[in-house]
Amino acid sequence: MRVLVVGASGFLGGEVCRRAGSAGWSVVGTCHCGEITVAGVAARRLDVTDRSAVRALVAEVRPDAVVSTPYRYDDWTVTADGAAYVAVAAAEVGARLVHVSSDALHAGRPDPYADDDPPTPVNAYGAAKAAAETAVRAVDPGAALVRTSLILGEGSKQIQLSRDALAGRATLFTDHVRCPVDVTDLADAVLELVENAYAGPLNVAGPDAVSRAELGLLVAERFDLDAAGLTTTTSAAAGQAGPGEVRLDCTRAAGLLRTRLRGVRELLTPS
């Protein structure tokens, strides 16, 4: 299997490369500004907003599959247009496409979101992720669209944010609820999807729904940190628009995939 990982210098993209390489796959990874540190990966520079460059690279590599992970929170062209360009290029060479999406395209509600629930974005980033999905599905109806949540693991931004809040250097929202997933579980799920024919959106996240503040408390317990200094607020008090409670129903993924998606409480229980 020859796989092209677009966004291989990112947290998830790097783990996908690592685990694909361990499985004996031939891996080409792209990056824009960062560096690819995974051994055995053929690294290539790529600006996903350059449509011609994307098409040229994919045509040169001719992968069996493309895993598309790049995004930039405040850049529509990277998150939405880049996803469309990757989809077009993958389709032109007949490659299987697994596009990584986000729970950020939902508005938030108390009830869990099913895999096929349509996007209801409430901020620019959510709208960009929704637009990316729309483009990918129009170009390649057979592509898998992985809707995931907060990604945890060694070196993750989410763990560091919790550490910062425990030290009084950041603030965690009590009203933002998500379903965190371990980066290794998510990478394994993505690689499973490379090898099957699943098409359309698929929720791939952990089974535990927690607020960002609750996540901070779990991090404090896991790393034996003082929880008394945890700084919290609400998104309304902070004046930040965005999804509130976003729970993903991952029943379909549990039945489809061999990979067990562990919950945050299992992941962060002190050993």
C-alpha cells in the first residue's frame, strides 16, 4: 500500500505516518512550514492552497490512498479550498480518499449527533470544515469523512492547554463539551478506513463526553498536578462564539472498525 498523508507534520498526520510505516506501507508525507520527524517517511513540501502544485504532486506520487489532514483554524483557503484541491487530485489518480473533518461543524446541542447529521456551523472555522466536506463529497462520493473531536496524546495541544489552565496561564470553558479521542486510536481508525469502502461521514471519537474544564481536572489527576489553581469560565463570559455541547454518537464506527476508541477517563486514569 502506498499512502500519501497530506499534513504529515501535524499531530494526527504524523501519527498516521508512524503507524502506516509500522504496518509496512510506503508513506509519503507533505508539510508546509513544519518538519516531518517520522522515520521512513518520504517528505515533500506542499502548499495545499496551490491547486496546480497539489495536482502535480499527487500525479507524481500516484498513491493508492490519500489521507487528508491539513487545516488552519483562521484560514479558509487551507481548511476548505485545500481540502477540495486534495480531493480533486486524489480522484484524478483513482486514489482512495480519507478526509479528516471535525465536530466543529456542528452548532452544539444536548443530544448526540449522528454520523449523517448535516453541518450547522456557528463560526468561521466550523463553516470552513463544513465547506470542505461539501467539496469532498461533490468531487468523490466514495470518500470517507472522519468527524472527530479533541485529539489527546503525548504532546497534544489539548493536554498542554489543560496544564496551562492548571498553572493559571489559560482558561478552560465549563460549557464546551466534547468527546476526546486518543491520537493512536484515531490514526488506527483512519488507516482502517483506507482499506475499506466506507463512504460518507463517520463519527470517530471517544465515548466520554466531558467539558474542557472537566478535561483539565482529569489531566490534573493523571499527572498529579494541583487542581486548585484551575482557571475556568464560560464561553459567553469570554465573549467567544462557537459550538457548546457537541457529543458524537460513534455507534456506527464501533460496529465498523476493529480499533477500540477509548474514552478520556480510561486514557487519563493514573496508572
